[in-house]
Amino acid sequence: MGHDRRVTDLSALVGSEVRRLLLDHQVTVFLAGGSAGAAVSAQIIIDAPFQVGRALQVDHVDPKRKETLPPSCRLLHTTVSAAHVEQDVLTVVLNDGSTLTVGPNARSASWQLIGQGIPHLVAALVPGDQNHDQTSGANHVPNPQPSS
């Protein structure tokens, strides 16, 4: 018996543009737009080390270490070409050939995807956690309803 390798399709993000980055103790990527009339307004909130790669170069970024943050600025004003989650690893491919990859972290949820027009996902703390959603490889959290 092999491991279940289900993939969460995030094709709703395709065509959305990285409009803004927030760099502090986290890296937050703000996405807006979408393809085929899909209105997306989303944030990827990254709390753990991640990779930004292009061709043969892979840069390791740690949101808590400011000297590692510059490669994340390459994401600004790019457009999402593909995105998915597989076994708690979020992968976003951008139109300039860059790839943003955020894996799971044993100490905290390493990333979250929140917003409108997309599923709200949070990386599981530890693979196999009892709250781990076996259908997607990430914890689904219902989108909060706006307060009136």
C-alpha cells in the first residue's frame, strides 16, 4: 500500500498577478485577477522557510531572517501560470519561469492560502496529524463570512 498522493488543484489562481508583497516576520504574497472571468483576491501567508527558484538557481528564503528576503522580491508583478498543493507542499509557477515552493514545517503551519475565489487552505503541522485532510494534503478551513 502506497501513500495517498492527492493533489489540490489551485487553477483558480492561474492568471492572477502578484500585486504586492509584505515582508516582516512573514512573507505575504497578495494576488489579484484571474483567468476566464474568475475574480480572485488572495493572500499566501508564509511563516516558514521557502524556496524561490528559476532555471538552475534556487534561493532559500527565511521570513525571520531579513538578509534572505531579497529573492522574494522577484515575485512582484509576475502572473500565476500554475498552482497546486501536494502532500502539504504549495507550489506556484509564475509566468517568468520562477517557482515558489513552500513545504510543511514540524513546528508551525508553514503557509496559508486565504481570500476570495479560492479554497482556504492551511498547511498541516505534521503529516499524519489527526486534523489532516486526507483528500487534499492540507487542512481545509471554511472561508470566513464577511461581518456586516
